Amino acid sequence: MTPMLKQYTSIRKSLPADALLFFRLGDFYELFMDDAKEAAGLLGVALTKRNGMSMCGVPHHAAESYIGKLVKAGKRVAIAEQVGEVKPGKIVHREVTQIISAGTVNDLNLLDQNRNNFLASIYFSNRRYGLAALDLTTGHFRIAEFTVIEELEDELSRLSPSELIYSDEQNEKFEHIDENAIPYESYSFLKDEAEEGLLEHFGTHSLDGFGCAGMGSGISAAGGVYHYVTTTLRRNVNHIRRLSVYQPNAHVLIDASSARNLDLVEHRIGRQHTLLGALDRTKTPMGARKLRTWILNPLRDANTITSRHDLIASLVSSPFQLSKIRDSLSEVRDIERTVGRLSGGSGNARDLQALSKSILAIPEAKDHLTALDGGSLASELITRMREFEDLVALLESSIADEPSATLKDGGMFRDGYNEQLDELRGASTEGKQWIAQLQSEEAERTGIKSLKIKYNNVFGYFIEITKANLANVPDDYTRKQTTSNAERFITPALKEVENKILGADERAKQLEYDEFLKVRDKTLESLDELQGTADAIAEIDVLVSLSETARLFAYCRPKISNGKKLKIIEGRHPVLDQSTVDEKFVPNDAELNADGTRLIILTGPNMAGKSTYIRQVALLTLMAQIGSFVPAKSAEIGLVDRIFTRVGASDDLARGQSTFMVEMNETALILNNATESSLVILDEIGRGTATFDGLSIAWAVAEHLHDKIGCRTLFATHYHELTALSESRKGVGNANVAVREHNDKIIFLRKIVEGSADRSYGIQVARLAGLPPEIIERSKSILAHLEETSARPKDEKSKKRPTKKITKKKAPKQLPESQAPQLNLFN
């Protein structure tokens, strides 16, 4: 085994088994043996053999794109760089500088700029589930704790981590929690070990100052992810300056299925069909990420919400200032990730240039924001934005207009910035001019018009003469190499000038690299202030985006209260209001009040708009509580603590659950967790089973929500029998979607009106869907027969009471009467 192969094998043994090793050899990264076999197929590169050993390679300058392919395929990639000086006859020293995984990618071309790239860690201890989430690209590091695993799963759904680790001692508890989950060394999750690592990193004597007091499982999770990133993946985390605590009680809790049902940030067709797509007019990647976070985590504090409304109101009423701030923000790059790259050691001169341009846009945005009467929030944001005059002056005077993307090839600094660099560049330029002149003189002296002076990394500068002209070569030329079509020569004078040029070039490149490190370090002295400014800009960007949306689509400012009233006048669905083309969206009112009508039974035909309406109410409530204006004529929103939706269903084959079981699980979640302050949206409860079973469950669920929980509820159903609940309960109201019937056809009016629908118009909708006429006619006959032989269930309260007192058996409470057998059509 050769010394190089021994070195490779030694490094390979120190890595995780699933990592692929990129081994630097000159201008290539090479992979060997099993790594080569696996990577060649994923990368589409040639697999070769040398001395019976499989190998493949990629150019180092194009490595990022190849690494990206492997990471997207779920692989981790270890980078072994040449770190020692190259000495003739000796093998160069190499070591693994970093391991790149899905959660630690920092190439901006491989990242979605509109969402965080979290690497998460989970741990269970003392009957609590700890969660830590780290975005290495932005420096965000947060922890949380939950009492039940469902809440942990909901938060993981909101974070959507690219990578998830857990203690290998808790494999049975967590191995199925997420497809990206992998076990990791258990000792790194031990509380003492975890706390010691975090204290050393933050340079503090306690984590209580971050709000982590008593959060044992959360600290363990944070320690686990910190150890994984710094030890196994070997990443620099100097830009991680704070540990924030996520407080579930400060936010409206939205479980994973509800977020999915409401299409908050994802939709199977595309982002434009989500609430995020409708509201996102941000100008910066930081703002886009923060808006996504706001939508998934609405607020419950009236004061914070009101302060956002105050600033949006000022922006909407000052369209000139709004436009100018948006123009300024359009010049801002991704400061968070740029600073993260620079701090992590992967940044280059282009990152410094992008940072400079971003900082230059701050004063103008700040001036226009100051000109507004935006209230306390505007004043706070203005204070948080720094202008960095000295740093801008340094970057503007040093970095070239079009700097090189690499650090070792020069071309990063302006002429005039460094006197020594200018001298070296001058010597190199003069030498190259001398060579150009020499080529002209030698062509004339020898009479060989095709004579060229060229350069390569092996021979340096040489004179190339085609074979047809070899008879004219002077005696003072020394032959260096023969090629298929020409021969290459050198002269003593050419070699002398080459030494001057190459010496100057190499010294200039090294000097530029040293100067880059100085400028980068000087920039990172303002790391905390840059991160704080970036966060303030992101918040301004979100508020400006919400203001622009409100201006474009005539949104109103909602009135926020701590009461239980929810009243919307002429509300519109925020997504459909923007995307509806063929017809104008029909606005609708909604009113729910814990002290009045708190549960509305909504009936009407399929396709009439029931689901759209109930989702619309939930979305407008959510928008109000992120601090946005809402698409309505007016709105009064009593703050909610949770939003539950049970809309539509599909089976979960992975967990072996039928459609009906999924529906019941979601309904159970609502009934077990909803409070008086919650907003509940239910659509078609019980439709996945037999008619009587479904009706019975729907009836009991509606009663429980009204009688026991008392929350504000919209209940869309085709069980018209449920409308009888309004006769026995004053807090239940009926509404239906108006339709017009003409010649046995229906026209959807999309308007919500009081009262219950008299029928579901299912056969008419079937006709619209294109069912064959004979099916439609047969359906009518069957329907007529069923309607003749079935009886409507009655509330126990509406039955006539017997005059004689019954003592033996207590009457059941408000149950629907049994109907004719479900299969009586076939009696």
C-alpha cells in the first residue's frame, strides 16, 4: 500500500460509515473504493480502476455542485484538504476540514433562500420532550420543551428540519418520528456534558440568562446538536451568539394537520396557492424567512399585535414612504447568511462586497421609516438598525468591483488599496508586456509568423513552433517538449523574466489572501451588531410586505380584543381573492361569540363554498394575530389560543390508518386540547363511516364543543339533522350557502345566509361533474324512495313529554331518535 493510500485509509477510518470522503489531490477531489462506487452513480461521473482499486473524481473548482447532488441524495460528504506545504519526495499532509450534511450546507446556490435550514435535535427526560433547532447559515439557535410527543411533532412540522438527531439510547422512542432522523452518541445528550459544552461556547457561568432555567431536556437536546456540529461535522460556530427559548404559550398553537389543511406555507400545486404566497411581497431573503415563521407562529399578546398594526397603518397611509422603503430593501442581500459564511470560514470577497452593498442601503430605509409616525415598534426598529460607516468605508475602499470568487487566485482588491500589492502587480504586468513584445520580436527575427509564447503550470512560459517551421529555429533555443503538431522551446532570457512574473504573481496572491483575512476579521468584529441589524431589517421587510399587500387589495385594520367575539364583515379568502380570475370573489360575513352564537352549523351543497368559507374565517383570524391587516370591510377579532381544523382526510398507509381513523384521530386531538378561547373549524365529521354512525359521532361532537368546551366553532356538514341542535341550544346557529335552482340545475351564489339548507343537491352536482344521464335518472329514483321511507331524527327536548312521572329509568339526554333501517331500500 502506497503512503498516500495509507493516509487515505487512516482518514477514512476516522469518519462515520455513511460519509463519503472527498480526498484532495492537486486540482481534483478523488473518491476511492466503496465511496467511489457509490458516488459515481449518484454524480454521473466515470468510475475507473487503477491497480484494481475503484476511483472517481471531480474538479475542485466545481466541487460545490457535486457535493450538493450528494447531499440532496441524503449523503454526508467529508472534505479532506491539503493543509501542509508541498515538499518534493514527501507526501503532503491532509486532514478533514468539515463534513457537509443536509443541515449544514452553506452554499447559497443549494439553499432555499425563503426558509431556514434547521438541524434539529430531540431528547426525552423527566417526562418532557426537549427540542433544539440550529440554523448554521443564519446563526439562529433555539430550544423548547413539550409535555406530549404530539406537540413535539407539530413543532418539528413547523421547523421542517433538514436533519434530525436523537440519542442512540432512545432509538425505540424516536426512530419513526421523522424520515431524516438519525441516532447520535448518547453521552453528548447527558445534561452535565451538554451544559458544559454550551457554557464554554457562550462564555457564561449559567444558561439562566437565556431563559433556560429548569429546561433539562431542552438543554440536553441543545448540547447534543452542538456536539454533533462541532465535533462530528467539524464546523465553526463562532457566529452562534444567542440561545433563544420558544414559549408555546406566547403563540397560537396550530397542529401539523391544521397547518396543512389551511395551506399556510405549503400546497401540493405550488407556493402561490398558500397564505404565505398571497402575503409574501418581501424584498429580502431574511424577510421571507421571518414571514414564514410569523405565519406558523401567530401571537397571543394584544400589545405586540397592535404595535404591528400601528406601523402597517402608517405605511398604508403613506404610500410614498412605503414605496421608498421597498426600493431601499431591494438593494439588501442576505446579511444573515453572508455573515454566517464569513464567520464559518467559507466566505469570500464577493460576500464582503454583498455585505457592503446591503449596509449602504440601510440609511435611506432608516430615514424613510423615521419620517413616518409608526409608533413604538417603528422607533424600536430604527434603534436596532446600525449604519456601520467605518465598515462601509473599509469595504468600499478595499474590495474590487468584480472580485474573484476564490481566495487564492487574487483579483479581490482594488488598485491603490495596498502599496506593496500595487508594486507586485506592476512587476507582473510589466513582465507580461515584455513577453508580448518578445513574441513579436522573435517572430520577426526567425521569420516564423505562427510563433507563439504560451504558458502552462508544468513548464511555465515557452515558445511554441509548429513542425512545419522547425527548420527556422535559431541555435539559442533549447528544446523542452515535443507534441503531436509542434515543439516547445525556452531561452535563458525568457526563463529570467518568467521567474520575475511568477514570483510577483505568487507573492501578490498570498498578500491578497492575507489582506482578505484581515478585512474579514475586521468585519466580524461587528458580528453581533450585524446580526441584530439583519433581524431588524427582516422585521421591517415583513411589515412593509404586509402593508403593500393591504394597500393593493384594500385590506382593513382588524380590531383586536381579549374577548371572545369574532365578527367579520364582508370577509374574503386571502388566497382566492388574489387568484380568482373567472369570477369575482363573493365576500361573506361571520360572527361567533362565546356569550352568544358560538357554534354555527353550516349546510349546503357540495362545491357551493362551505369549506372555502370556514377556512377563510380561520385564515383571517390567523392573519390578524400575526399583525397583518385582513381582506374584509371590517373585523373584530377576540384573540384565540389555538386554531384547529378538521378539513378533508386521506388514509395514512405508513401508519396503517384508514381515512376514517385519520379523521377520528384529528377530531380526538381537537376535543382533548381545545379551550374556551380556541377557534375550531370542522368539515364533514363522520362521513368516512356508515350514515348512522357518522351522524351520531357528528351530533355528539357538536354537543361537546358547545356544552363542555364552549369554543367558537364553524361546523360544515351534510347531516341536515344537526340543524335541530339550534332548537335546544341558544349558542347554536344555522347558516347555509345560498343556491338558485333552475330547470333542475343549480347556480352557486357563494353567499352565506342564515338558516339551514333544505337539501344537499348532490345529484345536481353529480350532473355538473359529468356523470352519465342514466346514472343521474336512476339516482333520482333511489333518492325519492329513500326520502319517502326515512325519518328525520329529533332532539329529545322536542319530543312530547309523558304526563306520568318516570322513576325506573332516566331518559337519555338529547339523543336523535333512531331512524328506519339504513338498507330499507332493499327490504
